[in-house]
Amino acid sequence: MADERLDAEWLRGWCEQTDAALAKLMGSFQTRFGFEPASNVVVLAAEASHHATDELVELTPIPSDLTTMYWVIDEVSLPDVQSGYFIHPASLVADHFREYGTVQIDGEEPALVFASDGGGHLFALAGSGRIWRSTTASWFDRFDLAAATLQEFLEGLSRQISGQL
């Protein structure tokens, strides 16, 4: 499964399904949880985000799945799904790369941080296609395997949303 690359059509379908699930969740959120939800969105890529992706590719070699994702999605902000999940826009990934570089994981190609959760844990995608999650809110501590592929990671986000419906 790790050898399969992310398909842009699958990703577009994921965006549509996620938007529908978020609309349902947000429609009942205040009644169920007792407070107004924040903005929970999947922002589709546009010309500016394509330009930022091109700049990121020029800056550092990035895994092809990340390039595919950024050609479809600009960013994902899910502050009210569990403790929160955030897929950073390519421009922020580039800024973080300039400041921190890649994440070094034993036995793995250098990984690029592309997401975080509400607890400050970081998610990094390695050249192998595997997703790693920091054990603390740090770029420099240990990272554990979070998903075999970016698609598996995104499917996990879908399950987190569905689990709150």
C-alpha cells in the first residue's frame, strides 16, 4: 500500500465527503457540545496555493503525495474535531522548512512537517509515503508511525469527524 501514490480524483472525493460530514457535524455542534464551533473547513487549492506549492518544490524535494495534495487542497482546519487537526498550507510548510529543516527519523528518509494537532504534535510525511507523529510538541523529539500513507491519514481524519456525528 505504501507504494501506491495519492490519486487527485480520490482526494477531490475526500474533500466533498469531508465537507458534507463537517456540515452535518457543525449543524448540530452547539446543541451537542454547548458552545459555538470554530471554523472547520477544507480549503481547496487556488492559483495562490499552486504558486506556493511550486515554491515549496523548488525549495526542497517533497514527497509526491504532498505535491498532489497541495494541487487539490490548500489547507484543512478542523479545530473542533477531537483535539483539533490542521493541514498547513504549502506556504507555511515552506516557512517551517526554512526555520527548522526536515525531521530526522531513524531508518527513514528525512520527513517534511505538513500538519499538526491541537496539542501541538506535528505530522511529517517522509519520502517513503509514511506519516509520522511527534510524541511531544517538538520538531526535535521522537516521531512514531501514524499512518502508512497520506490517504490512510486522511481516511483517519474522516473517521474522527464521523465519530463525532
